[in-house]
Amino acid sequence: MVLTTVRHKDGVSILRVFSREHGVIGCLVREGVKGARRARHLHGPLSLLDLVGLRPLKDELFRFDRAERVMPQDRTTGEVPRGAVAMFLAEFMLRTLESGTPHTELFEALWRAAARIEHEGAIGRQHLAFLVESVQVMGLKPDAPVKAASGMGRFNLATAEWESGPPMGEDYLSVEEGESFLRIQGMEFDELRAVALQHDARNQLVLQHVRYLQLHLSSPRPLRSWEVLSAVLSP
């Protein structure tokens, strides 16, 4: 799956992909110079590709003979909201996972998310559904009870535990926020779609899940695509 494309030199780019076998890797690709020869749509965020003849060059840089789209993604490339969701999830993967480490179950989850972005009628919760599934498949589902015990004043995202004291900073959720966060853990897409959520509450949960996953998998990094996505999906 394509995450991003960076121009390297004239006619050559480095394609960053999330592969089933190798995790996040870089691939050299010749895109042509201009016009129809450029493969912008083929290499768009979350494009599902079969990289034929994939072989290593050095470190985490690979080369391939040709790329074949596994399924049409015309709506993802042609409709701004779908493209914005795809771009957000692609940037999340790129800024959260260490390069060169395979995550097979997470790969399968992202593949399902890309297919839903293309085919589902409503896409407003696609990114949240993927983040919730990511917590599950990465073995990071909190053991903390959904309801905070008496005397607990905050949920610590870094430890996944309830604590006494008031919330302070991005790593701590209020009791209400923590209970909402924990309540949706392990939910399948159809279950999550049925949950009553206002626009602001959904956005808050998205950012909390990004923070949680980055705290446990790498380190928190801002996602530049979030501002675009939140504007595109605003009511």
C-alpha cells in the first residue's frame, strides 16, 4: 500500500509503501516527466498495488519491475473526502511505524480500511474505525475497566491506566473522555458506525487514538493532514 511519494531527481521518485512482508519501505520508481506518463493516481495514498519483481537494493530501499493496481480506486482518487481520509491514514502509518518491521495483522486492517474508503457510502468514521482496530491487532487494548473507580480523576494514555488527580496535558484524559475512549475498544466497524457520536466527539476520539498508538509504538508526531481532513469532514 502506498503511503507517500517523494521526488528524488528528474523522473525518479522514492515511493514509501507499507508491505505485508517488509513493513514500511522505500522503493525507487520512474514516473516519467509530465502529462499522462506521470503515475500520480497509481501512487496516490493507500493505493493497493502488487509490486511485481520486488527486490532489495540496500538497507530498506527496494526496486520493482512494475506496479499493478489490485482493485480500482476511482472514488478514492476522485472524491476529496475519500482522498483526505486516505491521506490521513497514510501519514499516520508513515509517522507511527518504524521502517523495515512487518506488521501483518495491521497490514490486513489497513487493506480493509482502504477497501471501505473506496466502497462504503458514508466515510465519516472510517479513520476512527481503523485506529480502533489498530489498537486491537497490535495487542494494545487497555485492560483498564471502562468505568473509572471512585477517586480516579484521569486516564493515562501512556500507561493505559486510571489514576488519581486531574487531567493535565495531551497524555491524560478526563474521566468522561477516558470512559468514551475505553467504551469503543474492540468494536467492529458496524458496531462503531452505530454508536451515537457528534462531530467534535469523533474528532476528539481520533486524536486520542493517534496519541495512544504513537505513545506505544514510537513517539508522538503531528500529522499535517489532520487539519485538511477535519475541514473536509466538518458538518
